[in-house]
Amino acid sequence: MQIHTRTFSEVCAQFFASQEAAGTWKNAQTVNAYRVAFELFKEFFGDRPLHTYNMAEAADYHTFLHEIPAGWKKNKETRGLSFEEARKIEKPKLTKDVIQTRLLAMNALFEYSKTKQLTDTNIFKGLKIQRF
């Protein structure tokens, strides 16, 4: 296996460029949803070489999505709070649809990366998702 050193951010930029070039994006809402999913993942796990992420982290991201308040970064009561602080606040959580969209975005990114041989594994594929 060849070790790839492209960071998560670099692969995200390549993924976005490829999707735009292929005309995959149907609307700005999809682009934004994917961008938010990627930004949250990077914030939670850091920006490091893509191949260093693992399935346990994919499962942790799923848990994280169920625990953060909706609008965590935008709501004046939760803006500026760490994840640990924000999750303790009694606010509505993300909807199932939002969580599914973010997980689909991550799956698409890692599947793309696997096809481009930037990683050996799609850590989101086959993830056994715990029901909340």
C-alpha cells in the first residue's frame, strides 16, 4: 500500500472540484450541506492525512451528530462553545434527515477517496449505526 499524505482539507477541496467539474451538484443547498459535514468532521477530529482516520472515528462522528444542538455554530447561546459545552445545553438536536445527509456526505468523500487511491478504506461504508 502506498501511504498518501493528503490531508482531509486537501482531499475535500479535490472532491468539491471534481463534483463541480462533473456537474454533480444540483443546487447550492447540497454543496453547503456537504461543506458543513466536512467542516464539523475536521473540527472534531483535526485536519490530518486522510488515511489515518478509522472506523471508530466514523462511529464517534455519528454519535457527535446526535448530541450537538441544531445550529450549534450559529445560535447565540451555543456559538463559541466547545462541543463538550454545547452538548450539555438543552436545545433541539439535529434532525434525522440532517444527520443522514451529513453521513452520506462523509460516505461520498471517503468513497471518492478510495476510488482515487487516496485511502484504502471507506470508514463510513458498512458502519453499524447505533440507534438513538
